[in-house]
Amino acid sequence: MPTERAPGALRIALLSYRSKPHCGGQGVYVRHLSRELAKLGHDVEIFSGQPYPELDQSTLDAGVRVTKVPSLDLYGEPEPFRTPRLREYRDWIDMIEVGQMWTAAFGEPLTFSLRVARLLDQRRGDFDVIHDNQSLGYGLLRLPKMGFPLVATIHHPITRDRSLAIKAARGWRKITAARWHSFLAMQGRVARRIPVLLTVSRSSEVDTRKAFSIPVGRIATIPLGVDTEAFAPRPAVERIPGRVVCIASADAPLKGVSYLLEAIAKVAAERSVELTLVSKLDPTGPSARLIEQLSIGDHVRVVNGIDDEELAGLLATAEVACVPSLYEGFSLPAVEAMSCGTPLIATRAGAIPEVVGEGAGAGAVLVPPRDSGAIAQELLRLLGDGAARSELGSAARRRVEENFSWAAVAAKTAEQYRAAIDQAAGAANDSKSAEPRSAAKGDEQC
């Protein structure tokens, strides 16, 4: 820990129960936010469960550190839902983790919060503020009692994921889908007791307040950013005719990939098209089955495990990008595509219209969610009209440059840290000033 810090610099513990490095909004958020906070002069230490974040050289150079908070990693590859050997058990938290899995619940937010609270209890003087990245586990409620000001980011309430997962499930699987999302009751209770809450869009703010019964004014909205230097147009790189790129968890109903696949089948009947799907595809999952049913295997290419440089390069070669989601609390893939000047087709769902804009200067063409016909129609139009693609791509890049950057996200987040610190100090002073009054009242009664 540095012994000297710049005036106003904060010591920040950034908590993330899983930090998938290059896909998934939460992992990307931790990686970029930590770097930009450090560049502002703050001292940042990430506490993460598996998968751990992979910090690039610029982040390491800025001084960001990672403390691993190991779990039993029961959902990790290559053996998800495994039963651990007896010698792997270390304590009662491990037993909770296994018990949750055996009863079809997702226990990682709870068990991570318990483990990280235990670690932070041993480091009470090391941090000025704790920032939780949507674990919202019961263990967090111990932190204010240790003297830590607490902030939490809620990207969007997972209640939407739960509703869509239950609707998509069949038969008895509806019960397991509901049980898997049982952690939401905990997250609501914890969120209501965290002093400073952040979210990433006005749409997500409204949904979070409704889902978790948060009073108006309790949540600050700070839009996410993008690395506009990495994700940038590449004039020297030729766009590949007919290439469409989609970055999404292909088997998650929330992401709406099935509707894009149906649209690709319609487009393929009329012209040459290739969908590059940036995702880990379950070979027995719903998307793989649909690709086979639609006979579009020759038109779909799946890639995964690529870093930002490779992803930006892929987007720069696409004629069109697509975000077919049924709901988004923000949509980093949309912003990344726009930042590359890639024409975007996106659904009018959740925060997407707020992010990409509407009317003059919009960075995307918006279509209704769950409408494969509308997606196909816009794909055919844009793939066949180079001027329209150029105009839309330029507008998209301008919108990103004007509205989104990680440096701005970090600066606004640091302001909320200071608000949390001031609020915690005020609460402590109120508590101290109340003690003498209580004692005096007691003396009068004696």
C-alpha cells in the first residue's frame, strides 16, 4: 500500500464476485473503471472471485492490484456443476456454496460477500471506501459496522432475467429457473440498506427502484464508457461484404439471439450473409439447435475468448452489427460497435434507445424486440446500401465521442465515493452526539 498519496486521492476496494475479462458487462466494467480511477490518482484494489480479471499493461502500470477471493468455482469450465472432493472443503462458507448448487440455487453472490467481508475485516485501516459490483450479498451489511463507507453498482435488476428465463423454460425446468434466481430476494434486501447506489442508465434506475423498492433519489445514474482509442474506425481495414457481428450470451433468453438467427435465415434466402457471433455456444443449447433447424450453419461463425483489440478489429470488418436483446440495462456491445463506426441495428428494449439515441443523430436503427422480420428487413436494407451504412456509422461514432468515455465514468464515480464517505462520517457524528444525550436522560431518571 502506498505511504504517500496525492491530495484528494482515495483508497478504493472494488468488489466483483466474478470478473469475466472480455465479455459480460460486469467484468468489462471492473477492468476499465479500475484503470481510469487509478489514472486519476486513486489507489485501487480489486477483490474478485473466479473468473478473475485480466488486467492489461496500462492498468497494471497505473497501480491497480487484484486480490483473489477463491471459491470452489462450481460453475467454471471445464466441469460446471461439479461436486467437489472432500479435501476441497475449507470452511462453512464452502458448505453453503455446495448446498446452494445442490438445491438448484445460484449462491455465488452470497458466498462471495461472506468471504470478502471476512477479508476486509482484517484490513479495516486500508480503505476509504468499498464499491460493490452487483454482488449485493448479505456479507456486505457487515462492512458499515466495520467503519467502511459503502457504494454499490446495480447494472440492472436480474428480475428481468428471471422472468424471461422462467417464461422460456418448459415443464419442471420452470421451478429450477425460479430457484436459480432465488438470490434476488437477498439482493433487494441488501440494496435497500446500502447508502449510495449507482446504476448505468435512467431505464435501469427506474427498473431497479421498482424491482427492489428503492425510494426516488437514492440511485445515481452514471452511464458506462468505452475505450474510444481501441474501439475506433479503421479506414485502412476493408469491411467484409455481408458480415454481421453480434456480441451476446447466445443461450441467454434475455439477449434475443434466436430472433437474430431467424432473421439471418430470411436474409440468407435473398443474399450472401455471414453472422459472426461472439459468444460461447453450448453445442446442445437452444441457439445451436436453432442454427441446425434453420439450416444456417454455413452462415454462422462463432468466436469466443478474444481480447479488446481482436473484438475491435472484428467490429471494424463488419458491415453491420446487431444487438437483438429483449432487455438491456445499458449495452456495452452497442456502444463498442458505434465507437467503431459500425452501422448498428438494435432493439427498442430497456435502455437501448437511451444509449444509442433516437431521431436525428441516432447511432442505430431501432426495431421492435422479438421481431425477426424487422431485423431481417433492416439487414437487407443496410447490407444493400453503402451510403446509408456510411451515414449511420459516422453518426454512431459522433454519439460515442460526445457521450461516453471511461475517464468521465471514473470521475463521476469518485464523486459518489466522496458522497458516501461524507454520509458515513455524518452518521458516525450523529451517533456520537446522541450518546451524551442518552446518558444525561438516564441521569435525570436516577
